[in-house]
Amino acid sequence: MVNNKTYNNVINTLSRIGEYHEQISTVSTGDIFDVDLEKETKFVLMHINPINVSTGDSELIYNFQIFIMDLVSEKDNWATYQQQGLTKRVDTKDNSQEVWNQTLHIATDIIGMLRHSTTQSIEGVNDINAPMYFTDNQFTMEPFQERFDNLCCGWVFNIGVKIMYDFQTCIIPVSTKDGAGY
């Protein structure tokens, strides 16, 4: 019998991946409009936005949008600092390029951990027959830059997390009019 994983298990696993990543300071879940982007939030922020769940013959695929974002520095001296460095770009007024670079690396780390299932031991899974979390396919990561209470940029990508699911009918809480089970 398969020990079916739940929505809570999947969210908790994704959150743990973010919590254990040394470059991510905050992990949040929910609609993107509920992201707390006030100045008190610690960045880099990983936000998990649930999209839908699809079924296969013996699997569920939980689909999410994952946002990896950080603050952009808008210091007056950023352009001067850039001009003194090796890269002399007059049009650079902030460090958004560096933020996109860093957050892209973090996004690919998350995909790699799920694709290769290297983080299963984080949840204490030692049973080779236990259901695991996986992802496959190719991913498209889209850059974004938004002004909220502060300026943030980063990457967003869709990911499907596959789990084994056996669609058990023996434990469904239903009864007929005569009191007998399904």
C-alpha cells in the first residue's frame, strides 16, 4: 500500500528546501498578491504559489509557481561603483543584474534538488519503498522586476511535483442510505 502524500506534505517539503538553502532567508506560500514585501521582510525570498493539481494513472502532480526574489539596491553611488570596476556601464543605476544572477542560481538549485531527489533525506525518508517527490521536464524561468514598497527582481518558474498516489477507495468516508459503505 502506498503511503499517499498530501498537499501539506508537498508544501512542507518545498518550504524545507527553501529553509535549508543558505541563500534564502524567507519562505512564504499563497497567492502572489499576499507576499509580504514590506521593508521588514528578510530577502532572498522564495514564494510558493499553488496553481493546480493534475492526476495520472498512479500519481498526482502538484503544480506551483516558484518566485525567487531579492531587493535591488538603488544607491546613488551604484553607477559610480560600477564605473570604477571592471564593467563600465553608464546605464547601470542599480544592482539588478547581480540580483538576477544570484536568484537564477538559487532557482536552478531548487530544480536540481527536486529533479535528482537529493533532498529526500531532509524529511527523514529512509525507506526505499516510500513515496518520493520528483519533477521532470524542462523549465522556463522568466525574469521579473517589480516595484512594491521596495524594488525587487528575480525569477519565476512553474514546477510540477510528482508523487505516487494509489487512489484508494476503501477509506473514502461515504455511506449509502441503508448505512452500508460504498
